[in-house]
Amino acid sequence: MPDAPIACTLSAAELGERGVAWSELTSRWGRGSTLGPDSVVLSFARDPGALARLERLVDQERECCAWIDYAVEGTAVTLTASGAGEEVLAGMFKP
């Protein structure tokens, strides 16, 4: 798991755009989410468009939120954080 401060490097405008991108992905292809003790698993439809967007978003997230560990497996992504990051992560992606 990354050892980085719990911070996002996006500007307010960029953060808004990123939120829209996640909303579009989850509303069109989202198939559910599961909240664990230190992680959130987001599942998506088996669709080439969904997978491409998911991979692109995860790559972007790795740059701005290094305190989260991202693991893409098939059409799901597991986001994991430790310590205080667990609560922040849960608030970001409530199931």
C-alpha cells in the first residue's frame, strides 16, 4: 500500500471533472460496490467501453491520490487504504 499523505492533488475544477467521469462510468456500467474494512470494490459490466474507461480513470487516480492502492481485476477495481485513509475512502465510494 502506498505510504503517502491523504491528499488529492487535483484542482477544484479537475476534481469536479473527475467526479463526473466516475458518475458516468458507474451510472452506465456500474454493477455494484462492496465496502470492506479497508477497501471498496467497484464492479462494472463486462463491456470493452467500461473496461477502457475504468483503466483510464484508475491510471488518473493513481497520479492524484497516491494514498490509495488500486487493483483492477477483470471488470472490478479494489481500492484499499490504511489508517485514516480507510474512513476517507469509504466516504468517497459509499455503496
